[in-house]
Amino acid sequence: MIDTPRTRCHYATDPASRPGCQVTAIVRRGTIALCASCDAQRSTAGKGQPATPIPVTAQAGILDWLGHASARLAAADAEVTAAVTRARQHGHSWTAIATRLGITRQAAQQRFGNARSGARSERQAGAK
């Protein structure tokens, strides 16, 4: 089964605060999907909301979720790299880029400095 946020408990992404989360949501309270464990631990503010059962055809696939999260991370990394390359092409300094990324100028240069030259060298290699 492909895991989606609709089948996953709201607290599945917060294992530190909800170590007993069962990951697979079985009930929805308003817009929040909860597993049995997290539903039992909900705050008094949420106790007045009626429960809407969620049909569960299979357990949420934790390893599938891990795979999808890894793919999204790789896509986000590629997007950040492209954005940094474009920022440099448009004359933005490493300091300005690093500030937006919340890292040092040196860290930005080390991580992304070869992104453009790497792309250029691939093109040049293909032309030879």
C-alpha cells in the first residue's frame, strides 16, 4: 500500500512526543487523522469533536513512507541546487544565498560551488 497523509496519523512525523504512535490512522477528528493510541491521548480540547472512522484496508507502509520521503528530499535538494545556480547566474553573492539558506557563506560555496561547473563539464564532455 502506498502511504498517504490521509492514512497516516497526524503524529506519525513526531516520534519524540508520541513514541507510541501506531502510524496508521483509524479515525478523523475534524481535519486531524489519528491512530488509536494518539486518539486516546488527545487533549481535552479535541475530545468534543466527533470521530469519523477511516476505513483501513492495510497498515500504513512505514518503509514505503521512508522511500517516498527520501525521494521528496532528493527532489527538494535538486530544486535548491537549481535555485542557487540561478541566484548566482543573476549576480547574487554567496553571502546573500547563505543567509537565505541559514548556513555560512563558506558552507554554501562548498556545497553548491561546483553545481554550475559540474553541469558545464558534463555538457563539454558530451560535445567532445
